[in-house]
Amino acid sequence: MTDHLITTPFGARTAAAEVLDGVDLTGKRALVTGAASGIGRETARVLAAAGAEVTIGVRDPAGGGRAAEEFFPASGPGTVHATMLDLADQSSVRAFVDAWRGPLHILVLNAGVMAPPLQRTKEGWEMQFATNHLGHFALATGLHGALTAARGARVVAVSSVGHVNGEVLFDDINFEHHPYDPWAAYSQSKTANVLFAVEASRRWASDLISVNALNPGRITSTRLGRHIGDISHSPASFDPTSTDVSWKNIEQGAATSVLLAASPLTEGVTGRYFEDCNEAGPHQPGVRRGVAAHALDARHAARLWQTSLDMLAAAATTV
């Protein structure tokens, strides 16, 4: 991060399709996780409309295939196809990585779960950390060679304003010794998304891979909030001075992801955190905007990277 914040002509009300108006992605290959519905699906649709060949990683290949057939035909010159990918299952992630061939120009780490009752993977990992961070970490690092081959790839990590509520709990990531708090677990997983971008941008700069994180806003009518009831009440103000996170529809919610994934305005930008299509400033207490200092801490980012490698290595030895 620098003192100079990157700005664009776009904002909270901008739709994803507007961001890529006139942009040609012909010849580019993209992968979007969690794209069977919600902002992931809109992200994939807009990338395909601009000409990209898009793979959507989905837990339900049948449902994902229907989404590709029913939703994407009007996308434009690009193509969309669904492939099995369960981020909470490391064997599924490894199989996906092993099957990938050729360069990968755009990787959007979009899938996620929010505040479910306590669930654990077969490794004993808490489900939100396992899905929102570890699954994406294993996917991105596993596809590093494909990203490098693209010579200018972009990786986009969809985080949340929820990251401001908590750091990564390095002493008890999986809530084995403390009572499980679904929101604390969600916050640490979203902080992990930002820390991943910080460390990956440092490690992969020489490979010409840009890595950024973002807050998409609070999106109405998606499945992310299925564990917490209806969150689609009247949106808060979109005014830039509002202290509340921006409420958005799906088309607006995908805009910042698309901006970082493919807009010429963010070419070469890396290691940043965006919201409402602009780089976010520092988080201020009591304000539901900005990026928390703990999510940009280089030491925490390096520690999380090594911790993640260690967790994945330990799991691999038990297979």
C-alpha cells in the first residue's frame, strides 16, 4: 500500500458490465469459483461477454452445467463451462489443479460461506477458514505455473468488510480450544483473503502476477446469507460519506471483482484492497468501510502463508 489511493470513474452504483464496456478479452482464459449463482455468476457472465473463455468451478457439476447452459448463452463471444471443484475438499482441489492445462489469465477467488453452525472438514479444519481461505490458497498456489505462463495474470480475492472485525486466530484457527463463534470465524477467513493478496503479490511480482482483494459490498438476493436469515431489507445510502457498507444488487456487487480481473484501469496494480470500484483507505473505528491494518500486516501475511502450507502438507500426509 502507498499513500496514493487508486481511483476510477466507477463507484458503488456501477454495474459489472459497465466496467468492461469496450474491453476485449478474446484469447484470455478465466476461472471463477462459486459462479453457479450470485456475484460469481455475474462475474463469469461479464468476462465471457467480453470474449474470455471462462471456467466456473462448482461443487454441483449438474447445477453448474445448467447455469452455464441457461444463463450464459447470451454472454457474447466467450464461452463458459462448469467443472467440479469443492474447495472444502482438498482432493477435489488437487484433482482440479492436476487437470488444468495451459495458461490462466484471470483467477477470481469468489466462492465462500458465511456464519454457518460449526462444521469441520475431514481434516478437522473449521469450515469457513477451510473454504474461504485454505481451498482458495491451495487452488491459487497449485495453479501458479498456469498463472505465470499467462505473463500478466490477475488474481482477485473476494473478501468482505467483515474482515475489520477480527484477525487470524493463529493460536486456535480451527476453534479447537475456544468456543466457536461463527462471526469470528468468518472475520478471520476474510482477513485471510486480504493477507493472501498481500503475500502473494510480494512473492509473485517477478512472475508478473497481480493479486488484489476486495469488498464487494452487501449484496441482496444471494445464497451467502442463507445461515443468517433475510438480509435483503432496504439498502443503506450509497453516498460516499456513508459509514455503512454499500448495499448493492448482483450486477453492482460483481463490478469491483471485474474491475480488478480485467479492466485496463487496474493493469499492473497489485497488493491492494478495493471497495466500490476504488482502492479503500484505512479503516476507521465505527465505520463499515476501509481496510483494517491487521489485514495488511506483512508479518501476519507471511505467517499465514507458511501456516497454510504447513496445514496442507500435514493433510497430504494423512491421505
